[in-house]
Amino acid sequence: MKFAFFANTDWYLYNFRLSTALRLRNDGHEVVMISPPGSFGERFAAHGCRWVPLQSMDRASLNPLREAVTLSQLVRVLRREQPDLLHNFTLKCAIYGAIAARIARVPTVVNAVAGLGYVFTSHTLKARMLRPLVKALLHTALDNERSLLVLQNPDDAMAFTSAELIAPEKIRVIRSSGVNTSRFQPSKRFPNRQERLRVLLAARLLREKGIQEFVDAAALLHEWGRDVEFVLAGTPDPGNPHSVTQDQVQQWADTGLVRWLGHVDDMPGLLKTVHVMALPSYYREGVPKSLIEGAASGLALITTDMPGCREVVTNDGFDGLRVEQRNARALADCIVRLDDDRELLLQLGHHARQKALRDFDERLVIQRTLDVYTELMHSMTSTTDAIRSLP
């Protein structure tokens, strides 16, 4: 069988969905990756997967003519590839992929949405104006008997059904895209009291991820005379209007508030050098990759009680710490608590690792994803057989 994966960046497909593609390939199936052009696309060939760049696609574009060209190009790709199943990732790709799949007569479609995204979470005029249109397009895209919607947390499932975007029976919840718990492992050395505490925030540098609160907490601890290192991994996202700018991040780094690493390829290696993973997000996450990677690495986690984040830190004080949104002082207090109590630091990391093994191991997530494929294909086969048997 042939499977097609469609996302708004090749970076996403490579970092979040390559393991699923490799599992399918090892099972004897063909997999093709579809995305806008990018620097990660050429890497798929080394893994035996083909990559088809959509030259016209720009995930930040609102130009109707360009969007029509993108949709037309996607239809041509699907007609040429003729996949048995198309798996779309993110809101925009779910809309475009579902529409293109109908035109190209792709038999089955899985739409995966991690979080509700900028249009549904922002209160800007632009987002409010786009929301009715996107909602109508989403309803059209998801209202298809040949498709299922995969979400990463129950909060998003409730939001989609409450908005009457899709019937509850068409939703499957798979918590996160998974983490390789063999690659991401705890460091064998215990951080003693004399060792400088290192706190990492790894994410797209969007303000809703709590970037400013992280920097403000660093400034507070510096004022308090605390020797704690704040590490920032990630790059600005020019395609998102809520991204911090390159100049702003560089200024934070130049003043010594944070050590900015930019994009990091070797995340397992980086996580072995830090003690805490912080994500003080007030963004509607699916399930944040950085948190489950930090959990698998046995780090103490600090996050908020937001959808997605609460799926990882389920018990405040046991498998992590929860902090109030948009509150740099509360974040700073949490970090001081861990700096003073290294035994708590170790316990939180241990329980986070156990939760990662139990709930977020990518082998479990991949199997649950393949189960969705099997369910959808089986239901379509059964329906087709039933129709053919009618007198």
C-alpha cells in the first residue's frame, strides 16, 4: 500500500513523523512525504522515503491566488501518486489535504491537528476575521465518511465537538507524536548541590510559549543573586505573527540573561547537560514535544495547566511542577525551589521518565496511529463490500 504524509514544513515531517514512515516502510509499504520546500526534505532519501516539495505553498500566505495554485498543485501530486491513505498534519494542511483528496479520489484520509493554532487562539483582528472562514472550511474538510480526525488531548476533542466541527465518533485521541525513549535517556550523574542548575526552554520562539516569562524569570534570579543558567533552544518563526524577533533574542543573549543555542540537531545530547525543562506556555498545545523529550530524559518539568501541557505534568509536585500562566515571578520561585531541593529535582525527573515510558513511547504512539489507519481502511472495505452485495 502507499501512504502520503502532508505537512506545512519538511522540518515537521522529518522530526515528528519519520519514525512512523519508517515503520510503514519496514512493514512493506511505500511512503511519500509532501511539504513546502525546505532544508530537511533532502534527508528523507537516506531513509528510503520520497519527498515531493510543493513549490507554491507558503504556510503564512493569505493570498487567494497563491492558495488556489497550492491546492491545484496538491491535487496534481495526489492524482499522480495515488496513495491509499493521506495523513494531513496541522489545520491548514487538514483543510487543503482533505479538499484535494476528494478531488483526487484518495480513498481514505486521516487529519491530525495538534492544538487549535493561531487563528483560534489569538485575539488579534486578523485572527478574528479569519476564524469564521477557517471554521467553515474545517467543517467541510472534516465532514467526510472516509476520514478520521486525530487529536492529541481531550480538551481539543471537546473544543472540536463543541464548535460542531465534527461528530465525536469521528475523533481519535492519541496523546503526542511520541518520543524515542531509547535515544532520550536520563543522564547517569546526579546534580549535586554545588553544581550550577541549568534550565532549558526548547521550542519555536513564540511569545505564547512563555518566552518572555522565561527571560523575565532569568532576570529575577540574577537580581536575587542566584547562579542559575537559562538556556534557550529554538529559532524565531517568521511565519507566525507572534514570534519574537531575531534581534530580540540576540539582545537577551548579549546581556547574559540566556544562553541562546538556536536550532539544535542533537536534542538527546543537549538534554543530558541540563536539569530542568521549562515550558511556561499559554498556547493551546497538542502535547508539547519538548516536554515529553524532557520527561524521557528524566528532567524535572515546569509547565502550566494548559491543554496539552497538563497531559504531561498530570500531578503537580509528583511528575513535574505547574506554574501560573504569564507569571514570571511564579516561574522564578519554582526554579529556586528546585535549585534548593536537589532531591525533589531527582524525584520529579524519575516520575517524569516513568510516565514517558508508560504513555509517550513512540512505539506505542506509532502503533496507535497504525490502528487508526487499519480501522479506517477496514471500515471503508466493509462499506464497499456491503454496497457491492446489494441486489
